[in-house]
Amino acid sequence: MTRTPENLTTSTVEAWGAVRAHRPLVQCLTNTVVTNFTANVLLALGATPAMVDLPGEAGWFAQVASGVLINLGTPTQEQRSAMREAAAAAADAGTPWVLDPVAIGALPVRTALAKELTALHPTIVRGNASEIIALDGAGVGGRGVDATDSVEEAVAAAVRIARRGGGVVAVSGPTDVVTDGVETVRLGNGDTLLTRVTGGGCALGAVMAAFAGEEDPFTASVAAITVYNVAAEIAAQSAAGPGSFAVAFIDALAGLDAATLRRRAVIS
Amino acid sequence: MTRTPENLTTSTVEAWGAVRAHRPLVQCLTNTVVTNFTANVLLALGATPAMVDLPGEAGWFAQVASGVLINLGTPTQEQRSAMREAAAAAADAGTPWVLDPVAIGALPVRTALAKELTALHPTIVRGNASEIIALDGAGVGGRGVDATDSVEEAVAAAVRIARRGGGVVAVSGPTDVVTDGVETVRLGNGDTLLTRVTGGGCALGAVMAAFAGEEDPFTASVAAITVYNVAAEIAAQSAAGPGSFAVAFIDALAGLDAATLRRRAVIS
Amino acid sequence: MTRTPENLTTSTVEAWGAVRAHRPLVQCLTNTVVTNFTANVLLALGATPAMVDLPGEAGWFAQVASGVLINLGTPTQEQRSAMREAAAAAADAGTPWVLDPVAIGALPVRTALAKELTALHPTIVRGNASEIIALDGAGVGGRGVDATDSVEEAVAAAVRIARRGGGVVAVSGPTDVVTDGVETVRLGNGDTLLTRVTGGGCALGAVMAAFAGEEDPFTASVAAITVYNVAAEIAAQSAAGPGSFAVAFIDALAGLDAATLRRRAVIS
């Protein structure tokens, strides 16, 4: 099926219904700043969070989970071992997994780990423009991070990562971009308040892992981003600031319905 | 004194008053997902949280705390050492302690730890039906986890754990059950929104540790569950979803009064 | 310039404007209970949080950050290494850093670490009365913690710490006190609800690190405490309890304006 905005919108609504119906088990190996928010976002979505990130448990769990998130925000030594274990087990078992290379570029521990994990072929990579450009550089050896990276430069980097076998790549920003190296779509939903809440991007990675258990990685990425950003738009309508926005966002994600999602989705 | 629903209700109100008056110091060795929510729940209850979970400090603190919570949600190697230290010191000092065997059954690290800690005779064990059945199996060697475990099967497991010296056992579910192996009570308060907020069960374990410093383990368990679930019912009345419910729950716990607690308590 | 209440108020408003304009990068090595709240507080303030607390990364980052917070709430072995690395690098690079000696006194691991870090001359030390008195004792060898410590005894301890080269010292309490060992000011803003939210004090340490990148340590401390406590007063007006207060506090910090800050500031 050709991917048109129309049928991607339909797929998004169907994928959301599938997540609601199946309550996919999402394993998160993520940073200490956002674990609570991430788990609450998954519960509000209708998925089942499980923060199993111990060596000796993470690999076993990655075989039974519907999807796995590996987020490099605060990767302690023990969590790094668990991440390697989970990524390898997910790859073996065919469990889709999402890599979120938080703040890579100049920070050496996570940058090396991102390179290592990328070699295991994540199903989806999610990051902001700087992270995606840094990941592209780490792959070929040398390009640094630039806080002023344009989205278009990041899109070129995303396409390169995808073509080298790095899975579907999603770049978060004012407009979100999803590419598999061949096709590239732009997603227009969202609200800037999402950037004022810590974990706004990190929790999206977990939502992508939830959808990846229900759909192909490209459709899953489009659907996850659109559902997430539509909920943000609804929440922003009643928010008095980032505190009340975060609360309303959880409520909006839990209260979403198919008609609203279809009506609000902006995919091009 | 015979435990009738009437005098357990009276004891619940009195125990709640004692917590408010004494502000018991509750040491929590708990998972990274719920630390913040747990601390805020304890503060709203009127207790004093202290997340002291380092080897070299945890044992000392368990001797001076009013109650200790050991929750196996994300037990890193360092935290596991601290948990052993705290459980042993609590047992030595006579400090009541609560074991929450999160997600035990198939996950090997935490299941082995739960077995080891159970041998130190926790004052109270709290878990959902699957966890209690798994803990019963771990004690005798072999029974696995089943996500479809009925509450009644869990009650039988809870009675066995209690009779083997595993303390008072509380099973969380649509109806909560507390048993000391001889007497068993069923508690009817609560709201399903509590299952949509991460840490809804984990924070209850901390509240049980707070009450255990004020009352015998059986009464403390009944009182903690009833107070917690009455606050959930009050919060659900004004919540628009799980996000606003979590906020209203903290407010309701902080704003609770004895008359409301007595009027709403459902103990049978 | 002499520090009068009038010109400290003016400096506070200007420092707040500078934080808003420059969005300082604040590195936090802090405890697992409050990371999420701390990051959201920094975002609401207008600063940029970065929870970089790994050995091998923390020192590098401390050289590029505008300010660093080292909070001893749950210092794992790995985080303790990162804290030493960050403090040394901050000292070398001239990056201002804030030490928050959480719960020191009787707990041996953190008390020894606080003593070691104090020897590296933190730019600012922030604590409650007991912590400041304990830190003073640790410096000269012997004085213990007393939960009934008066603010005035803590002020004397704060002056001694500052004179021994421990930087500017801030004592949190019903009235906040800031001293550099020569001048001492008292700050009258705030609301008791702030003590009912976990991380109320810890997140203030991060806000002080944000201001320390914009102003001298004394002015930065006064400005940070005043901004923080004015936001608490505004939040308290609409809060129904500690849960809704925490949400409203983030909104109030994000929505603050210079005229309100100037009108409400109580500096003496």
C-alpha cells in the first residue's frame, strides 16, 4: 500500500485502537529523571509499562515484551550492561526496540554506547536534531553536536542512518520527521509546552515502543508521534503553564477517542 | 479484643490519628519509578519520608526509623546490599518492615532476593495476586506466576505465607485482603483510577510501613489500606483522568479527616 | 555597592531577567527522589537542566555548564565518583557550584562525602538548620545533628562555614538566611506548603545554581530564594493541598513577571 497522508491517518487511528485493545507490555530502560512520567504516559495510553533494567533480567524480559525502549539519559554502568543485554535479546527474539540517544555527541560514555547499540540495528531511533546529527557522525566517525542544527540537516542525517541499517529514524522538533531512508513524512501536530516538561521527548520514545508492537516501524512511528502530539494540543487548551499542562496531557492521552484523533491528525 | 468490622474501623481512625500526631519516620528502599510519588504520599499522609538506601547507611537508619519499606521494583546491586542490611537491622532492632515483592516470579534477580528477604520474617508482605502466589511458590520451591491468578487463589497463598512466618500478608486487588494466617479480612474501598497511576501499589507499601510504627501489623495493614483507598475514592470524584487523579489523591490524603474516614470505611 | 534591601531587590529582579534571557545550562547531580521535579522547576524558571551524573562525563560537563548542583540525597557509589569529578572540574574551570548536604550528620557515607566536597570550596552551600550545623561540626570534627536546632544556632554555624572558605551559605527555614561570613540577610517570602512537597528544598539548590551563573554568589542566593519563594506564595493562593500546590508552583514559576517579583520580594 502506498503511504499517503490519508492512509497514514487511517493507520494511525487503527494502530491506536490496537494499542488500546492489546495493552502491549513495554519494557523501558530509561533515565531516572523521566521514569515516573514515562510509566504514567504508557498507562494513560493504554499500554503496560515495565521498567525492567537489571542485568540478568533485562534480556529475559526483552524476549517477552511487545516493545523495548532504550534511553541513554542517565546510563549507569549497571544499566549499560542491561541495555546491551536487552538490545541483543530483542534483536534475537524479534522484539521491536527503540533507541533514544539522549545528549550524545560530546559526552563520551553515552556516545560510545549509542554507537555500539546502533550496530545492533534498532527498530526505531528517536532523537532531536542535534542527537540525530551526532549519531550520524558517530556512525562514520567524527561529526560533532551543534545546538543550532537545522531540522533539514537532521533529516539528511536521519536518511543516512536509516539507509545504513539503523531502522526507522524519527527527528523531534517543531515539525516531526519520520524516515525509513526511502520515504519521509512530516508530522504537524504538537505544542511547545511539551518542550517545557522534562521527559516530553523521552516518554514519546516509550510510546513508539508501544506502537511498534502493533504495526510496522514506519507506521508505528507516525502513529505514536501523532497520538502523542494530538494529546499535547488538547492539553494545551486548558493549561495555565507547564505544571498543569503535564497533568492535562496525561488526562488527554487517557481520554482520547478515535474521532478526535482522526480529525486533528496533521500528516504530510 | 476480637476483631470485628466495627472495632477495626475504630482502630483505623485511631491509627490514622496516631500517624498524624507522631509523624513517623519511614525509610524507603524503593524503585526509581515511584520514589517521588511515594515521598509525596507519605508527606500528605502526615509521615516523614527518608529514602535512605545506601549500603553503610541503610542498616543504621533502619534501627532509628519507625518503619521500613523494601520494594523490589528496580533493585540495583547496590540497593540489594542495602536491602539486606536494612532488613537484618530492622529485624534486630524490632523495627517493623514491609516487603513488596514487585513482579517476582519469572524474573530471577528479584525472585531470589524476595525468597532471601522472606526468610528474615518481614512484618508485612504486600503484593498483587500474582506476586503473592509467586512468593508462596518461591517459598516451597516451584510455583510460577500467572497473570490470571484469582484473588481467592492468592488468599490461600497469603494464608500459607503468613502461617510459615512471613508476617501479615496483604493482597491488593479490586477487594483488598489482609490475613495473619488465622484471621482474614476483606476491605472494600478504592477506585480503579489507582491502578492507572504508576506507584499506586508501591506507595501503599510505604503507607503500611508508616502505620506499622503505630499499631500491630494486622491493624496497621487494615488501617493503611483503608485510609489510602478512601483518599482514592475522594480523589476520583473530581478527577478528569489519571493525571488529575494523582494530584487530587495527594490533596485528599492531606485533607482527610476522622469523620470522613469513619463514614467511608468498608471493612468486612 | 552596599547591599541594602532595596538594591538586593533590584538585583533579584535583574538576575531573574538574566536567567530568563540566557537560559543557563544547569548540571544536576541529585537524588532519585527529586530529579523529575528539579528538572521541571529549572524548565519553569527558564533555565536548561542537564542531569549528567556519570563518571567520565560529569567532569567534562561541569566545565561547560553555567552552574552545577551537587545534592547528597541518594549518592550511589557511581554518583559519588561523578560528584568528586564534577566538583573538581567546576573548581578548575571556575564554574559556580552548589553543595546541598542532605541529611548529613549521623549517616556516615554522605557525611564523609560532604566534608570532602566542602574542602573543594563550594560556591554556595544550601541546607536546613540541622544540615548546616552538622556541616559545621564535620568541618571541625564532632558536632552532631539535632532536629530541634534553632535557626539562630544555624546562622552562627553558617557564618563559621562561610568564614572557613565554604562559600556563601544559605539556611532554609520559615525565614531563609544567606551569609557570606560578613554580611547576613534574612528573606521573608515562602509558604509552608513548600515543605509538604518532596524536593521543595532540593530543587531550590538547582535554582541557586542557575542564578550563580548570572550573578555573584551572594546576590544569586538571595535572588534564587526570593524568586522561588514568591512563586510558592502565588501557588499557595490557588492550591487545595500539596498535590495541586506542586502543579501550581511550576505554573507560577513559569508565569512570573518582574513587577510581581519586585512587589512581593521581602528582603531584610
